[in-house]
Amino acid sequence: MTKLIVFFSLFIWGASTHAGLKKIAQDFLENNSQVKVAEAEVSLAELDLRSFELTRNTNLSLESNYSDSQSANFSAFAVRLTGGAFVQPIVTSSHALTVGKDFNWGGSLSFSNTYQSIKIPGLSGVTGFEQAITYNQNLGENLFGRTFYLQRDEFAFNLGFTKADSENTIQNSLLNLVNNYYNAALNKALVKLQSEAKQRAKRRLSLIKRRVRDGLREKVDRIQAEISLFQAEEAVKTAQQNFTSALESLSTAVHRGVPAEEVLSLNDDVFKMTDIPSGEADQNKNVMALKELVKSRELNLSRTEKALIPDINLSLAATNNDFNVNSSDAISGGLLGKPNRDLRASLNVSWELGSEPEKVEKTRSLVNLKTSKLQLERLQKNVIQTEKSIKDQINLLSANLKSSKKRLQLARKALKEYNKLYERGRADLDRLIQAEETLIDTEISHIQYLAQRERLIHSLAFLYGDLRGFLLAAN
């Protein structure tokens, strides 16, 4: 029954081996200011895309004008009324309501209604009403909306670039957090190791004092033992100082206090080495960001090439109007389809000879595209080399861990034997202290190997572009 309880206890502790790191990573992702800034960049890029898409929306405009003119006027309307120029004051007011819609294919449609009121002293007031519909179509660079769709897709790829780049920034900060965590875990282990060495030094000094008092050992042995104890005490304080500094780095990153209990020591019995992550180098967030940037700049080059095409616009318009002393008659007579119509078609062509500014922009886009492609090509090669290097280092560290584990067992056995020999007077104190130092050095080497391996494991997960998921999915 006792064995069963111990088994389940170890299972529970083992399942939560990296719970401290997982909790710290979660708090980091939720609270860290760098993470929030990177996420805000994605939100801004999404708003840029949405804002551009909404430029083709329906708009409503209202315009009102009032005029009290004392100047002379001459018009066909004046001729009809008086046979000549209008020299009397005239008061006019007009109100126009227009609904317009821009389309993705490079066209725009507008529908307008204009109401006028004309008052002339001594005469009856006159009401005018005009209704018009106009369609404009770009037949040049934005024919069938090709420029619009290029620019929209450019915004979309910029959004993809921002997402991948922001995630890369977040995961890079997360990798720094992991390195700080294992720095803290290493120093916490050192505190434990140095504390154990300090206790051994205390016991050794106590033994030597008795033997010196009994005349079995020389005073120099006591002095050496005291020096060894002072060194052990200093080593404990140094390790504790480094551990405190590492905890401060973690606390700053997550914007809360990280207690010592939240960091798992590398020499705890429940510590379990992290498995090697699986993934592909092509999923590296930096690589993915550059791929999106290349696509965006390809579209930008195509758009700058379209800017060399002449500006060609076709406009078709139908207008009806009417004037009458009765406002209802003027409105009914000014509706589209009534006899007082005006049909117009126009074609406007504008071409800047030489197109020098557009050529400069095309050259700029071409340079940016070539630079991005070169960066992507070099980065892909570097990522592959880095992946190979990390895997090779992990394999070497695994071999060293096996060796250091055996060496650690031998160093403990050697220290135990030297203690026996010293107690029997068959070994001097220098050999015993040397065996003690060998054990400490071996213990330190072993936990340093563990820390290096954990850092490399998480660096590989970062390389594969999924450090966030790797950490949050860890037991």
C-alpha cells in the first residue's frame, strides 16, 4: 500500500514537472507589455485592410446654398421673363441630395436631386428641380478594378506579414523568458548543491576539531577545514544572489512577483527532461513573415507597373430638370424620363509624358522585392543550418549527461572512501578536500548540461515557430 502511494505521488509530481514554467509563460503572454504591443500591431494591420475595403462604400451628401444677389444677371430664363438683363435683386436657395457608390471594378455611380427656389421682387417665385444619374468607369490602370484588387491583396499580405512577424517577436521574448527560467532553475540547484557542500564542510570541521583536541590531527588541518567552510558559505551566498537576480528577471517579465517555489530546481527528484519537439524549419515565423512580405512586394511592383498606363475615364450621365411657379409641377417635370432631358457621354485621357515619378516608384518596388527575396533565401539556409546545429548539440549534451551521471556516482563514492581513509589516518586533508571539490564540480557540470539541453530544446521549438504551443501544451 505504501509503495502504491509513493508511486502515485511521484506520478502526480512528474506530471507537473514543468507546471511552474507553463504558469509563468501563461502570465507572460497575458500581461507582458511587449506581447501587448506586438498584438496591437496585428490589430492595426487588420484595421488598415478593413479601412481600405470600406473605401468602396455608399456615401450620402447634402449641400445647401443661399444667395441674395443685387448684381445684374443675364440668362435665358431672364430673357423669357423680361426680354433682357435682370437688374433687380434676386434671392435664390438650392438644396442638393446625392447618393454615390464606388465599386471594386473601378466604376462609380451617383444619383442626385437638386431643388431650387428663385424669388424676384415684383414677380411670382419660381421653383426648379433637377434629377441626374451619372456613371464613371476607369478604363486605364484600374480597369476591371485590377489596381483595387492588387492593393487589397497587398494589404492582406501585409497583414499576414505582421501576424507572423508579431508572433515571431512574441516567441522570441518567450524564449528569453525560458532562458531566464532555466537560469533561475540552475541557480536554485546550485543553492541546494552548495548548501549540501556547506553542511559537509561543517561536519568535517567539527570532526577535525575533535581530532586536533585529541592530538590526532595537526592544527593546520583545522585551519584548512575552516577555510573550506568559509568558501562553501561564500558559494552558497553567491548562488543565492544569482538565484534572486534570476527571479527578479522573471518577475519583471510577467509583472508580478515570482516566488522561489514556482521554479523547479534542476536537481529535484521530480525534474524530468523535456522531449525533443517535432516540426519543420519552413514553419519558422521569421521565414513565414518574409514569405508574406515577398508576396506583398510582388503585388506592389505590379501596382506600380499599372501606374505607367494613361489615366482613362469614361463618364455617362442622364439629367432631367424643370422650372415652374408650382413646386409640385417642377418636381414632377424634373424627374428622369421626362421630356426635359440631357444625355451626355465623355471620355477623358490624361497621360504624363515620360512618367518619371512612376518609373522611380517602380524601381523602388523592384529593389525592395529583390532585397526581400534575398533575405528570405539567406534566412531559409540559415534556419536549416541552425536546426542541424541545435540537434547536434542536443545529441552531444545527451551523451555528456550520461557520462556526467556516471561520473557523479563515482565522485560521490570517491568522497565517501576518502572520508573513511581520512578518519583512519590513511589520507591527508588535501586529498579529502580535493575529492569534495571534484564532487561539487561534477554536480555543477551535470546540472549545467541539463540547463543547456532545456534551453536548446526550447530553442528548437522556437525555430519551428511553435514555442508558444510547445510551452502551453507541456505537462
